[in-house]
Amino acid sequence: MHEMGIAMQIVEIALDSIPSNFQGKAVERVNLKIGKFSAIVPESLRFCFDVVTRDTPLAGSKLNIEEIPVRARCRDCHFEWTMDGPEFVCKNCQGGTIDIIAGRELDIDSIEIADGEKPDAGQFFQNAETVPS
């Protein structure tokens, strides 16, 4: 279950990224964007997040996951489309050389603090990296 390792990295990045003026305030929610092609099971990740946040400043916070659809672009005709399944042939020209342009993401989008403030991701993650999947 690689979701446990990912949950641990999310918690580490989130804790390291909270600005000093928000220290000590309860975190209500961590918002993620996860691509459907990332091989991450959202429910497993939520379970693991709940386990690894116990006894941390993130204890009791929720993990909100926005799933990003898989998008492809044909190298031959440059047509772009949203993939519904494992289809690796262009819907426009039937070419077989495509690139996945979205759907592999695993990004911490934002963190919501208990008093209702929601600093933008740039404030939290000026030096943070995308969580490896």
C-alpha cells in the first residue's frame, strides 16, 4: 500500500509549509489534486492520512481530494481529449503517438485553517515540491 508513504509525505510537507503566523491554529482540511492516472486509491489515502495525522497538529483534519481527469494530446494532429479508459489511439486521426498531459498529478492545493482563513497555495508552498506518487 504505497498510499501510507504518500500520506506521510503529505503530512511532512504540510507541517513544514505552514507559515509561522498560522502556527498553533488547528488545520481543518488539506486539499489535494490527484490525477486519475496516478495509481492512487483516494479512500486508501484518506484512511492512511487519518492514521498518520494522529498526535500531530493535523489530527482531526480532513483530506479533500479533487480527482483530475486524464487528458491526452496526439503528437501527429495535436488533438486533445479527456480519456475515459485505457485508450492510446487518437480519437481524431487514429494515430498511436499520444502524450498524457494531465491526470498524473499529486499536488497539495491548499490548507484550510480553523478560523476560516484559506491562504493560497503560493503562501504555503513557495519552496515545496509536488508529492511523488
